[in-house]
Amino acid sequence: MDYEQVSEEHIRIAELSRKIGSILVERGDYEQAMHQFQLGMRYLEGIEHQEVARIYNEIGRVYWFQGQLKEAEEWTEKAFELAERLLDPDEYARLLLFAGIRYRRQGANELAEAHWLRSLEISKETGDLVMQARLYQSLGWQSRTMGNYALALSRLEKGRALAEQCSDTQSLSWIHETLGETYYALGEWDRAIDDFKLSLNYAEQAGERRATSRVYSTLGDIYRNQGSWTEADECYQRALAAISSTGAPQSLFVVNLSLGLVNMERQRYAKAKEFFDKCWAITSQGVGFASRMATTKTAMSELAIRTGELGEAQQHIEEAIRLAQEADAQQELARAIMIQGTIATYTGDWDQALDLLNQAREVFEQLGDKHSLGRAHAELGAMYVRRDGGPEDRTQAQEHISTARTIFTELGAKKDLEELPTILGIRGL
């Protein structure tokens, strides 16, 4: 067998090893993943090829997940340098996409966006429509996470048009998923459901189990907020069925979080704690995912409030605020501040409670997050009722409760409407 034939065969073997390794990375089996990448590199020893650059990038990804940032940066730079030497703009754009994802998870938002915009520029020059669609999805996802919903929708619509043009069903699944999440945050739940259903259709066509699981989980959250418990339970079970066989930890996080929340709301506190502990175990591994870590700590704090452990609740929420600030996640930060305000209400620190709850309310108004805004008004109403400082407090309580009720009615948030008197500890207002 001559050299050229051997090289082609070795390249195919190396590519297979890389793909196996990538699956193992998603499952959190970093040791076996690294073994596959090293095997691939042995077959390509002494050869400069785009497959080598891809393996370098995957090795960097393993180090990044393990929190070894120096090693991660070294291997990522090796991948960039090789792609430049090979004069392969498509591969360079691909590496920029993945580097941006890692920077975004580390909370380096400006650096992430710079990488994605540079990748988008290259992809436009090469005419790679699939890459452009995926970049617009990443840029839209980032904008949604940071609370810039108008920009998120603009970017996602550009990505959707490109993905439709090139029939990229996987990108269409991700884009409609992110559109659904954005409309969910904006309180346009019916529109969100429509996008989630489209995402599920495309995910099924693409065989994208992780997206299927995430979408079913978020659909379950909407049905839960609407008080449709049967539909919510069905969605959560489908989410688990879709993801359990893949073992992808970050997608399992989404499902476990939803199951924790639904158990907390049904007062199954021990079970809720089990799910939240699973979430923390998943998302606190390695580095990045600060936004999800903040989400988990906020949920843990809310659970501790419900079980009367206010000291523990305060510890969790202080950590949630730190993590949300690190991730520059405005929505998560506002939610954590709201829960901290609730703790202050329970401890009778009225000035702090009022300040924190109004901070959260203002951010929710700016973001257009209607459901969280309704919750903030409900908590403000509860604060005034518990303080009971006279007629003025009662008037303020009535105004905030009325606003919360109006918002929840407009959203169709049946669960929140039913729980409003219980949450406030009052009736008849």
C-alpha cells in the first residue's frame, strides 16, 4: 500500500476516533475521550491535515471542561495555527465558532462575540450558509441570555432564513428552540409553544436527541405555569426518555432542573432537593456554565425558604448572585436578587426587601420578562402585607397584587393565579 493510500485510510480512522471521542466528551467521560483523540493523532503523526486541527480543538475542549484553562488555550491555539498554515478558511471559521462557545460559558461575552463575528465574516466570504446559520443561532442565544431580546430575535430570524435556504434541519431545530425560549421569556407563551413544536419536528428529522430533550423540558415548564399538570408531566417524561440514552450531562441538567421545580411546587421537598443536587453535580464540573450554576443556586435558595431554612437560603442566594454576575446573565441576576428580597421579607428587614424587590422589578421591566415581573409584584405585595405598617402599606399591597394578577391573567399563568393567595399568606385583597 503506497503512502497516499495509507494516508487516506489513516485520515478516515482518525476522523472516526475523533467522532467517538466527541461523543464521550458530551457524556463526561474525559479519560476515554482523550484516549480516542490520542489514538487519532497516532494515525496522523507527522501529517498536517484539517483532521489534526479538529483533534487539537477537541483536546482543548477536554482540558477546558476539566478546568485546566492554560492547557485548553495551548491546544486551541495549536488548532488555530494549523488551520492558518493549511489556508483552510472553513476550518478556521469552525474553530472560531467553538472557541466563542467556550468563552461565552466562561462569561467572557465580548471575546465570544468577537470570535463569532469574525467567524461570520469568514463564512460570508466562503459562502458557507450552514456555518452562517449556526453563528446567528449562537449570537441570538447569547443576546437572549443577556436579556437583549430584540437583538436575539433579529439574529435568530436571519439564521432561520439561512438554515431554510440550505435545508439544515439541525440548525433549524436549534434556532426554533432559541426562538421559543426568547418568546417564553417575553411572555408570548403561545408563540413559544409554536416554535418549540417546530423545533421538535426538525430535531426528529435530524436525530437530535439533546435538542428534543431540552425542548420537551421547557414545554413542560410552560404547561406547568399554565396549570396543565398532565401535559407537563408527559413533556418531562419525554424529555427524560430522549436524553437518558445519550448521557449528555448538560442536557440532563435541563431536565433535572425542571423536575426539581415541579416537585418543589408540589411540596415534595426531599425529591426536589435530589434533583437540584443532581443539577449542581452536573453543572459545577470543570469551568463555565456559570449562568446554569446561578440558576441552580437560586432554586436551592427558594427551596430552603419553603422549608424554613433561611440561613441556608441566604448562603445559596449569595452564591447565585456572584455566579450570575460572573456570567453577565441579567435575567438570572434579577431572579436571584428577587429571591434575596424575599428572604429579607421573611427576616423582617423591610428596607432591604423593598430595595431588592424593586431592583429586580425594574430589570424585569427592562428585559420584558413578564412572568418574572408578575412574580416580583407578587413578592412586593407580600412584603407590604407582612410589614402591615398601616393604610398606606395596605394600598401598596393591593396595587402590587392587582398588577401581578393582571399579568398572570394575560399570560394564562393559571398556576400562579391559584397560588397567589397562598404565596402572599393573605386572602380577599
